[in-house]
Amino acid sequence: EGTAFPGDEVREFKPRAFKAAQRAGSEMIPMGIAYGDPTAYYTTESFMAHMKRIACLKRLRVAVEIGEPLVVDRESPVELKDHARERVEELVMRARSRLEGRPVMQPTPSLAGG
């Protein structure tokens, strides 16, 4: 999906990116990001306007959670996009918990298929 929307929303992934990763024989690394300032989230502006707005913030607390690589050749792109979205949602929740100083939930078993 590649963006950060207000409320830590993870929107629908597109299967085309997963199909491209399958053709390339690559893995995908799921990541979850939570920002401490709601103005850091992407809205309707252009990407460059968004980046400029973030660059103008004097301080920005950010938490990032990085998941295990997803092996992309074991499922269809549609199945994989759904599994990846679930994993990213979990990672965003972990990042939000860490950013807010709450106990971080244990990760679910790897969706890497191995």
C-alpha cells in the first residue's frame, strides 16, 4: 500500500505489486509505521507537498516495526496481498503501542510460509 493514513488505517493492497515480486523471485518486507504527530499522515495533497510538510516539523516521533520477509511464491497474488495486509496491520498496532509506551503485543507466527 505504501502510505500512512490518519488513524493508522491500512488500506487495501493491490495484487499487482505481489505479482511483480513473484516474477522477480523476490521477497517482500512488511513494515508498520506510527507517527506521534497526526499532521505527519498522508492526506489528499501531492507526495511532494506531504514531504515538505513533514520536513517542516521541528520534531516528529515515529515508531517503525519491521516484519519477517514474506515469501511470495507460495500463494496467489490475491491471497498474498491479504496476508501481507494483515501482517502490516499487526505491525502498525505494535508500532502505535511502542510509540505510546504501552506493552507491545507478541508477534504472530511468521507469514513467510516457512
